[in-house]
Amino acid sequence: MLLNLFNEMRAAKVPVSVRELLDLINALKQRVTFADMDEFYFLARTILVKDERHFDKFDRAFGAYFNGLEKLDEHLQALIPEDWLRKEFERSLTEEERAQIQTLGGLDKLIEEFKKRLEEQKERHAGGNKWIGTGGTSPFGSGGFNPEGIRVGDAGKRQGKAVKVWDQREYKNLDDSVELGTRNIKIALRRLRKFARQGAAEELDIDGTIDHTARDAGLLNIQMRPERRNTIKLLLLFDIGGSMDAHVKTCEELFSACKTEFKHLEYFYFHNFIYESVWKNNMRRGAERTATQDLLNKYGADYKVIFIGDAAMAPYEITQAGGSVEHWNEEPGYAWMQRFKEKYKKLIWINPYPKDTWAYTTSTNIVRDLIDDQMYPLTLRGLEEGMRYLAK
């Protein structure tokens, strides 16, 4: 029956292989978990899912699989003879428990009374000595104290979880097809990392300390080393204003995450497209500008460059001199983009609009051609793909 679970995973786009399915089957054979659906959920997720961005897809597939299984269970129960169930139930009782059941008039009387009260009860009940509920002394329910009863459900102390974990879908904002947020944006940036030990020796070197202490016949010899840092150098250029106003919050989150992840980070703003100047302070964009040529001269070819913008504008803003909507540009925007490409080996463009809308905007297609189609959507998957390209 796990083949159906495997098929649900594949249908939900969870990258699971036959090898992982066999591992799950083997774990069940070894009784890592037994007769507990919640434990099976965690076991299956641990074995089948290798990347947390697929947790939400897994939850949906798991829920679909077990919803179908519960319906199948109802049909199977209808097919099992009542006499067989009664015999199996009686076999599980001790002599003392059988004697206690007789105080209610025997097993038949207990089952008959249970059905009667189930029909009469209209709401959940906790405590007490009659209704089917939790924590009471009634012979029916869960988590109570009557030794002569029938346990109904798992709502008492035995359960611990009131809602099925996979139905809660706590990981839905990790789905790699949704827009980025503060929780998952750093996950994608981790693709762009190159570590080296730099700076002062301020971090305890455990391995070095053990080695030198052993060399000194057990005399403690503490060794320090420089902290391990991400050496990637990043140059961010944000499109600001106009149609980008709707994406300010997401861009702020992206910028904040980049500042945390990258020690060597420089940023500038532009409007619509890159021209002969950029700026750092949007309040003084008219008075304090940096010449784009100075930027190209200052930041070396070892920098990775990311443009963030919707690429939605009039085509002449890219192709024509004087095309800027804010000032007269002596050279067309595409000439400056070509200079960026000549200087920097790795350059990408992050677009906040969905990828399936890009083809409808002429300017977006022009930008994609200029940057050799290295445009990525502002989603977890898109940003990860962009970081993977920059890291090559």
C-alpha cells in the first residue's frame, strides 16, 4: 500500500526515488514505528523528503493518501464479521477484566449500552460518569478511569495531538513556488556561499587544541583561529519607484537577508533601467548620485551582480538615448548593461512578477536577451536557481 503513498508524493512534485521508498519499507520492517500514524508521518517525512522546501507538498500528499486510506478502512470494517471481532476482543482481556465487564451485564450489554449512549449524545463531553467523553469515570471514552469501559478515540492523555500534523501544514510558506518571506529567504541565499577563514584569531579551534594538548603530554594548549566567513562579494542594484512600489516589502526582506548572509555587500538604486548614474539615498536621489562608470571602476570583476526589478517599461527606455522618463540620458540603457556584462562574469536579474507573465511585456524580453536569459522569478525556487548560477 505504500506504493500509493509513493505515487501521491510523485504527483505532488516531491522529488522522491524508489531507493527512499525501499528505505521506508525497511524501517517499517524493523518496527522503527508501529501502529501510530503520527510517528509514521514523521518517519516518512524524514526518509522521503531531503529538502525542507518540499515539506508542504509532502503534507498535502500525505493527507490525500491517508484520507483515502481511512475510507478504505471503513469498507474493511464493514466486511469483518462481528463474531470474529468479538472473539479477538475477548482474547485480549485478562480474567480480572472479564470479571469487571460482567458488572455491566456482560460484553453484549456493554456494546448495546455504548450504541445507545452514542445515539443520545449530541456534543463532546469531558469528565463525568455517564456520557462518552474524556477524563471521566464513564465506561465509554478516552483518558478516563473506569476499568470496565470501551476506549473511544484518542482524545485523552494517550493522544497528545488534537489535530493531525499533516493537516496543519505548518510548512506551507516554505513551498518553493511561493514568493519569498522573512522566514525562508535565507534558505535560498545559502546556495551562494564560499567560505574562508579571515580576520583575527578569535574562534576556539577545538581540533587544534586537542592535537596540541596531546603533543604536550596532556598540558592544555588552547589554539585559536580566524572566524569562518562567506567570502562572496555581492553588488545589488534595486529598481525603485513606479511599478516597483508594490514590491517594496519583499525587496526590503531580500535586502535584509543579504546583509545578514554576505559580509562584502554593496547596493545602489536605479529607476526602470541602468543609465549613467545610480544612488544610495532615495531621499537625495537628485543631489547625491554615483556615476555608473565609477561604480564599474571601483568594484572588481570578482563581484557577483544582481539586478532586482520588474523590467516593465517602455522599450525605448532601454534602446534609445533620451529614453529615460526622469532625465536626458546621453547613451541608451542597453549600452550600460553591456558594460556590466563585459566587466562581471556573473550577472542575473531577479523579477518580482511571475515567470508566466514575462512574455507579455516587450521590455522584459529585451532585458532577458541582454542578460543571456539569466532572469529569475522572485520565488524560493527562482532565487535558489539564480544563486546556483552565480556560484558556478
